[in-house]
Amino acid sequence: MKNEYDIEKELDELIKIRTDFYNFLDENIPKDKIGATYDFSNNPTLDAKSVYSHFHKLDYQARKLRGFLVKAYNLKAK
């Protein structure tokens, strides 16, 4: 079982990967006039392979962390 320090490291990695994903979106999709949300009105095209790569890293880290938390807290996984 992972200790609290290991779980904290995995959470930090999840946040880093999430930030990388949003940075990718910020670099490739313009924001609306007030800068609050992504503006898809011009139908921006994203490289599907790059999007998948970012998503896969985020998903993998979330599933990895979920496993640690299920074991650490004796949870029932669904």
C-alpha cells in the first residue's frame, strides 16, 4: 500500500498533467471576448493525436491514483 507521501506525489503529478492539458487547450483554442471560456465559434481544428495523448496521460494518472486511494482507504471500487 502506498503511504500518504506517495499518494501526495501522485496527486501532484495528476495536477501537473491536468495543467499541461489545459495549457495545450489554451495554446490551440482562442477564448471568448471576456476570456472566460473557449470560443469554438470558428471551429478550431485540433490535432486528434495530441489531444488523445494529453487525455490518455490524464486518464492514466487518475486511474492510477484511484487504485492507490481504494487500497489506502479500503474502499469498494465500482
